[in-house]
Amino acid sequence: RKSGGYIWVQISGVPITDAGGNVVGSFGIITDITERKQAEAALRRAQEELERRVGERTEALLQANEKLQQEINERIQAEEERQKFISLVENSNDVILMASLEGQLLYLNRAGRKLFGWFTEADVQARRLVECHPERVREYVETTVLPTLAQKGVWEGELPLWNRRTEAEIPALLNGFLIRHPHTNEVLALALICRDITERKRAEEALRRAKDELELRVQERTAELSQANRVLRQEILDRERAEAQLQESEEKYRLLFNSAHDAIFVYHPEGEGPFSRFVEVNDVACQKLGYSREELLNLSPAGISLRHHQEDLQEQLKRLLQEKHLLYEDVLLTREGREIPVEISAHLFHFKGQPMVMAIARDIAARKRAEERIREQAALLDKARDAIMVCDLTDHLIYWNKSAERLYGWKVEEAIGNNMFSLLFKGDAEAFLTARRAVLQKGEWQGELRQVTKAGREIIVESRCTLVHDDEGEARSILIVNTDITERKMIEAQFLRAQRMESIGSLAGGIAHDLNNVLAPILTAVQILQVRLTDEKSRRILQTIESNVTRGAEMVRQILTFARGVEGERVALQIDRLIGDLERMLRETFPRTIEIHSHFGENLWTVSGDATQLHQVLLNLCVNARDAMPRGGRLTLMAENVYLDEQFARTHLDAQVGPYVLISVHDTGVGIPSDIIDKIFEPFFTTKTPDKGTGLGLSTVLAIVKSHGGFVNVSSQVGVGTVFEVYLPASSADTVPEVSLPDVDLLSGQGETILIIDDEPAILEITRETLETYGYHVLVARNGKEALTLFAHHKQAVKAVITDMIMPVMDGASTIKALREINPEVKIIAASGYMEDSRVSELIGDGANAFLQKPYTAERVLTLLHQLLRGT
């Protein structure tokens, strides 16, 4: 003792093993037997006294001994009955406890002591019932559970238990009831039977075997009684006290056994095994099956089971003897022939050295109906087109429908049980965690996620997540519905890029119009001055001016090409001839460090196009390839026939189903970084220095290809190279005509009067100077209104009108209409620095005889006037 004194104790212990049978610890009981030892000493002293008096009281002792032996046999029988119920309760895998009506613990069985970590009787009796639960539900136990139990006599439901050693919550199903005196019906205590739901659901661990150490105590007590048969009066008093305690304990344990919510059966596993008669059943078993207790004790497990044949029952019993615990489902047959599906928790324990089986059967008919509904719902979910999955709160998958199999490639048996993040996400942890956090906080989340399939293909899904709760309102799982939107996102990206290019094109067109108005008078004036100034110095200066103005006009033309597309003369072209001509030119002009190769498919289809424009497309791409290989490399030109199907057309905005000629330009250059590859077709975007590029090359390529009904794809890898793919619709023409451009001579007028209308003074002045130099009489007007007044006075003299289309007061279209009303026969030339090709066709159909693109040269305007006035 703490005080330094000594006491006698009795120690008994059993090993604790894991699921594999390995000893991982021990469990022992220490019993204070000091009083027994003192009693033995007293017995020895009494024996000496009795031996002295043996002669005097022999006859009386013999009579008393006979009576005592009868009492001992009765006590032994009562003790055996008591120990049977104690063994049932102590060896139950469920937590069984008793408490006072005030909530003070009175008894806790072995499973409870182990779960809560209270190993001594003092530990148990010092605790209150609410301490078996975590703090968050203790108020609920105090205010709801205990009052309900006191009023109604029973309470059943789910509540978490609390393990003070691990500080972990264990979900449990509780069955509470009041223990009453069998004669007076007075409430003696309240009892709870708690079943660990986690173990029931997972069924992964076997219950630990309970050692019946009380058997030894009974044997020792029996031996003591046999030896103390001569200690009459003292032993009789001890037996009377033991009898009162035994009767009270037996009544409590029998009440506890019969008050359980589940049916309980006890039988011997040896001998006839599953065909052995029951040795004990509780009241619930009799009520469930419709038998009296005597009738049910005459039956065996095999006599009430429908699920198994004799061989199955024998195999099941063999497993139970090996594993000590077995959890399985069965179907029991009632006396009336009704079938009851049950979940049976069978435990093996020993009583008086003999193995016994306690089978606790729980009615699961409601659960079976719920499972059937779930299976029906799952069959419906498998028909859904969206991928539907369910994961628990640790992100492990517990449901996976057929559409999820098709989308991700993982079979249901491969997906179930795996972590969803490691299975479907590839490094995109932030998006996954954000979505998960939102679901747990708000109950739902919707958005887009990037995921990966079993084959490693990245996809984009529109995900809708919902938090699922149980009947108690506790979060249990997350329902996820994913729709594959990968193709839609690709098309959206292409559409947004097309919109951006269209906006930039509109802006570029406006700029081109203004630039053409600036360049037009300069270019025309230079050509006039070249006629008037013939000295060498002036010629060099004028040639420099003309060269730079022409270069500027070419840049404007490229802008216009991008802004409104191009419509040249279209003829059937053979792409291999076009590439062959280009290849010969490239070999002569590109550095020798660049290898040039070409490959053509057999029987290439023709395309309908403008040879000059398509030549410009290929040349721009090749020049870019050359600039990407400053240290040399390999340039490959390829052409082949391809047929685009509906799948390809859905993922490429400009593609149509049908035959195409695919032209590929491959280089082994530095490559294009991924952050700028979406910008390369925008006008003026360039990575070159100002003296090496204007940023109009690829925008011109795109405009020309689109005007031919085609589209361009590009792929690149930094350090490896770039591939441009030009898709042109195949033509049905069989012949390829030769294309030639006629030469035009500078032609003079014969004094005809020409009316020039333009809001730019410089254009008016230089055009008038040009026409007057070459034999025309010129009238000028700054807008449509002024022109109509002037034309009305000279309508007989004016032979032709050159009018700008974009002017203040009255625009070109209105002016042309008004001129036609005054003189339907006058020749009209519409001029503009920016106008869409469809609008030009409308103008010519609505009154204009010809169109003049600004900036125009003296040669062009003189030739066009000559053709209109002379009819050539």
C-alpha cells in the first residue's frame, strides 16, 4: 500500500493479440484477497478449537454438515447461474453499462472499460454517464436523452462515444432502458447497450477474445466452501450475505439480457455444432420468432436459418472457432413462416472450460429495403450522360457510374476506394482544395476544373458538387456531377481569338483609309515631278521618295488585306507547282546553312485561288522560318490531300467537313513561347527588331487564307521548332490555266472634262495636276453637295467623275446616285482607301463604272480613264 503496508492479492491475465494472432499486450485483473487470507487464518484457529470440541459436538456437526452441504449445493447452482449471466455481459463485444438515475456510473463491462480507458472499479464509479461522450453532445445527453429515458423507459439512437486515451470519437448505436425490480417494479438503475457502428460497417477487425477468469474464482470459492464445512456459524452468515448479493446480481443480469434490443442466442459449438440446441435465448428472440422460451430452447441454429446448407453452417462454425468472432448476414424463419433478414454478430467465449457461442441477431429488413432503393437509383445514375461520383469526407471514392468510366477510363472496381485527388488531378491542387473548401463551408460548389484521364489526357469539366447529410444532419459524403466541356472550351478559345482579330481588323481598316489619303497625293506628285525634273540629282531624290512611298503603300495594302480579306482573280491552281517555283527561289536566296526539302502527296487536288496571294502566304511563312534559324537548320515544305470529318470540324471554328489540301511549313528553329503564340497573327505584333519586320506578315497570311475559305493552325516547341499548317478547300476544277499579267502603257487624254470629288485638298491638287499634264480638263469639288452644283452647270461637258466614297456633308454613294439622276450616261469612278470587296461590288452594280484603290498611281488613273472613255 501507499502507507507501506502489505496486502494479499490474486493476479490473473490474458494476452491481447492483433488480427494476425500476434501478441501485442496483455490484460490483467488484480483482486484484493487480504480478507480471504485473514479468514483462512481464522479458519485455522477455529479448526484447532473445533478439534478440541470434536468429541463433544460430533453428532451435531454431522447433522449440521448434511444441512450445510445441501445449502452449499444450492449456492453453487445459484453461483453458476449468476456467473453464466456475468459471462454473457462481460464477454459481450458491445459496451454495456449501468448508471444511477442521477447519471452516476454503477457498472461498466469489459468492452466499455477498454473503450473508455477506465480499468478499475473506482475509475468507473467515479465517472458520470455523460463522460462517455465527447463534450459537444454532453448537453444533449443531459437535456434530451436522460429525460426521455426517465419518462418513456427506453431510448434508441446514434451518439458518438469518446476514447479518452486517443481522444477519438467513435460512432455508436445506443439502446437505453430502465432496470426495474421484478416484484415492486421500482426503478433501480438505467442501462445502455452501445454498439460500435464503425466495426459493424467495416467488419474488418475481429473482436478480441474474452478470457473467462471468473471460472477460476468459482473453483477457488467452491474449494474454500468444501474445506470450511466445519466452520458452521461464521460460514452460514457469509453464505446468507452472498445469497442476497447473488440474487440481486442475477436479477440485474437477467434483466439486462432480456432487455436488449436484439435477439440473443447461446449454444455449444462442439458436438453437433450448428445442430446443437440453444442453451439460452432472450425475450427479444422469442418475440421476434414467435416461440415460447421452452420451444425455442428445443431448436438449434440450423433449425431457424434459411440462408445456409449444412455444409455452409459447418464451414461458418469452423471459421468462428478460428477467428473467435464472425459478422455475417442470415435469414431467420419465424414460427409462422415469415422470413426476417438479420445481421448476426457471433462471439466465441468459454464457460467452465467449455466453448460457448453467443449470437446477437439484429433485424436489418429496413436496411435491406434502403439498399434495394439505392441499387435502383444507382442503375438510373448509370444511364446518365454526365460522370457522377460520390466520395467520403476523406476524398475516397465510394460511387462511380458508367459515364465516369467512359470519361476517365477507370473501371468502377479500379476507382472505388481510391483517393479522388490522386486519381483525377495532376498537380492542380489549388483548384481542388478551393472547390472542396467551398463545398464543406457552403454545402455546394459549381465551376470548371482541369482533370486528367487514365490515359493521361487532360480534360476540362464543368463540375457541380453537393454536400450530402444523413438523417441526423451530419455531413457524410460529397456528390459530384462532372460534364466534359473540353471541346466547347477549345471552340470558345478559337471564337474569342477570331473576335479579337475582327476588332483589330476594323481598327486597322480605319487607319489604312487615313494613310492612303496621305500617300495618294505624294505618289502621284512624284510621278509628275519625274517627268518635269530630269537632272540626275532630282531623279535620285524622286526615286528615293517613290521607293519609300511605295513601301508605305505596300504596308497599307497588307493592313487592308488583313482588315477586309482579299478577293483577287481565282483560278484552279496546282499547289505542288506553286511550292516548286517558291523552292527554286528560296534555294537561290536563303543561306546555305538552311537545308530546304519538299514532299508532296500523290494526285494532289487543285485549289481555287489567286496565285500571287498564295505565293505571298508561303513566302511570308518561309521568311519567318528563315529568321527563326539564324544558325541554320532544316526547312521542309509539304502538301497532301486530307478529308476533314465532323469531329475535326467541331473542334476548329473555321473548318468545314470536306476535302482540303494541307500545306505544312516545318522549321527546326528556336520555337515560339506558349505565352505569345496566341498573339502572333495580330497586326504589328512582332518579336523582331524594327528594321527586320513590321508585324504584318502573319496577319496578311491569315487574311489571305481566310479569303480563300481556309484556316491556319500552328504548333511550336521552344528549342525544337515550329509547324504552320495551311488548310485550303480543294477545288473541283480539272484544268489549271496559265496566269499572265498584261502590260499597261501610260495613256493621255484628248481634252475631256473630268470632275474630281475629294475632301482631301492634297489629293484634289495632285490628281488635277496629273490629269491636266496628260491632256485632260479638270473640275474639282470638296464634297458631294459642291460637286452636284458644279456638275449641274457642266453636265454636258463632264465626261467622267472620280469621287471619294468617305466624305463629309454627302458621302460617295449618295453623290453617285444623284449624279446618275442628272446624267445617266456619265462615267463614274469610285475611289477609296478602305472598302470591303462586297461593298465595291454593290457600288459597281448601283452606279459606279469602276473602282480605284487609294493610293493610286498616275499610270493607274490614266489607264482606267482611257478604258472607260475609249471603251477598251
